[in-house]
Amino acid sequence: MKLWDKGYTINNLVEKFTVGNDRILDLKLAKHDVVGSKAHAKMLNAINIISDTELEKILNSLDKIAASITNNSFVIEENFEDVHSKIEFELIKELGDTGKKIHTARSRNDQVLVDLHLYCKEELSLIKELVKQLFTTLLKLSEQHQNVLMPGYTHMQVAMPSSFGLWFSAYAESLIDDLIFLNAAYKVSNQNPLGSAAGYGSSFPIDRTFTTQELGFETLKYNVVAAQMSRGKLEKSVAFALSSVAGTLAKLSSDVCLFMSQNFNFIGFPKELTTGSSIMPHKQNPDVFELIRAKSNKIQAMITEVNYITNNLNSGYHRDFQLLKECLINNIITTKELLEVSDFMLQHITINKNILNNSLYDYLYSVEEVNKLVLAGKSFREAYQEIGKMINEGDFAPEKEVKHTHEGSIGNLCLDKIIEKFNQNYS
């Protein structure tokens, strides 16, 4: 069945090419299509397009379809283009002419828009919950290991003392920035496009405020052309949000892979969470974090993909938009998987508490020695030059006792402030 059927059969090659894998992807949108159809039916009843009896039959039939989606028995066969045609077919099969009324004042264009907006709203909320779980784990690890020192690096050179408390809480606070992008994408998705039809509205006296309230949207896209123009912009906003989360996970994974290596030996994981080599029996590889890094980088490429597909398209609908569905859905699924596995792995991390005993890290304390001289009355430049000369001549022997008292230092992680900031952005 095709919603645009006009009584002739399309060439098989053309049909396969234009449908693509929509039948598979649309299974992720099916429950949202039912929700959109129920809201639309109720609105048609409110404006006297369908009767109370017809509404009851349509809602009952849609409930049956929703149940089949929930129990995974819902299938979109090859003779259907997409979820919209499949659901309308089921309604007509059960209800006859009553089922045919569901498409009144509606286009497949605003159907898919509604599905995508509802889908993104739900999935962004789930991603935010997973971000919260990872945030909580990172803060717990930060508090647990706040007094365990580790070397900080700049230019990949030994720099100044840091701590695992700082390291873990740095990624926790970075997730708050990602949350801001997720909130922005959620706000973009939280607008009702239903009623824009093919992009130019409908001559029926539809009530778009009714469907906005029924579907739980914060507001609606008032301009019907703007509603259709949100196709592409919605995906782009989600792409930026997912990319932000992915960037945090990729950087964290790079740190983990580096710090796990024998040359660093800062952290470790149970052997059951690592993989081995086919010829080197001693290997315990960080494959999980290598894959997190690679998949995170792939997610960050979504912005480019969406931009290239949508750039320079004039207003109105184009079939180009169909290609956005796959990258959107797949990257949302992947983001959730990466957050889940990252949280799981970090719950099993082990920390080397004696890293700085190695003389390799003696120069970490050079700044502390400069500061001591400054506190004793020397100018910073004079103290800097004195310690620099000692280092160059091989006479530098630091006291390995670091006491930080200033705000934001190793001894003050400001975890309560980080939690407060997270809660302000998590809603």
C-alpha cells in the first residue's frame, strides 16, 4: 500500500531505491505514529469531521496496533513503503471507510515530522538519564580518590601535580556542558508540526492547539512552512547534542587507553573486562574504550553528514530528508550504548595510588618550589629563574609534599558546586 497510490504500479527498481530501509527504521517510530494518529483523530472529532462512534472505533483499533508494537509482533511488510501506510492499511482493513478518514487534513510529511519530534523528545530524555548515571559515577569516583595524586600533562609532557579527584570530576563537569546541548535539542524537538500537512497547511478548520496539548508539546510551529523546514534542523540540533556527549566520551576513552598502558600504569580494569591477543599471551587490551572512542568519533561526524544532506535545499519538502532518518536513529542508539558501557566500565576501574613515587615525576613540583620562594619574599620572575637554573644544572630536588589551599585546587574539588550546577541544567 502507498499513501500516494493513484492506480498504477511503480517500477520495482525505482520502488526499492526510493523506499530504501525505511521499513526497518520506521519500527523505531511506530509507537509515535500511533500516538500522533490518535491525537489527530481526536482533533478531527472535535471539529466534527468524524463522529464520536467513528472516533471510538479508530482509537480502539490504534490501541490494538500499539499493543502489537509493544509485544514486537508489529511488522512492516515489503508491500508497504513505511509505517504510515502500514498503520493506515490496518485501520482500513478493520474499519473500512471509517479507517479511510484518518488521513483527512494530514500529509505523510507532517506524519513523519510528528514521529521524529516525539521520538527525539523521548530519546533525548533517556540520554539525559544515562548522562546523569555517568555523572553520578564520576563524582563518586572523584570523592573516593580525591587524595590520590597523579601527574598532569601539557603538550604530553610532565607538567604539574593533579589528582584522580580532579580527573574524574573534570569529566563530570564536562557532562554538564553536554547537558546544555541536549536541553537545546530537546527544546527544538518540543514543538508540534502536526497540521502543516505537506508544508502549506490545510483548508479544513483544524485545531493545532488541540493536538499540541494532546501530544504533550510545549508549543507548536505556528508557521506551516517553518514546520516543514524543521526537517533537517531537528536532526542538526540533535547531532550537535550527540556530538557534544560523544566528544566527552572520546576524550575520556583516550585518557583511559593511555593511562592503562604499561608505560603509564595509572589505572587498570579486571581482566574479564579486557581482551587479549591471538599470539601475545600477556596482552590485556582496552578494546572497550578504543571502540567507545571510535564510535564517539563516528557520532561526531553526524553533523557533517546532516549538513551535507540539507545544505542549500530550498524551503518545502525534498526526498533528500529521508536519508537523515538512518543517521539520526543509529547515532541515538549508539550514544545510549556508549553511555551505558562507559558507566559500567568505570564502576570497575582500579587506581594506582603510588604513581608519583617514580623519580620521573620529580619535576612536577617545580612550580611548588617557585611558589615557596615567592612566599618567602622573592619576585616570581626571580624565583622562576632560580628554580629553572637548578633544573638545568641537575640540582633540583623537590620536597614531595604538595599542599594546595586555593579555590579549585587538588584539595578542593568543589563537588557540591558541580552537583548544584548539574541539577540546575537537568530538568
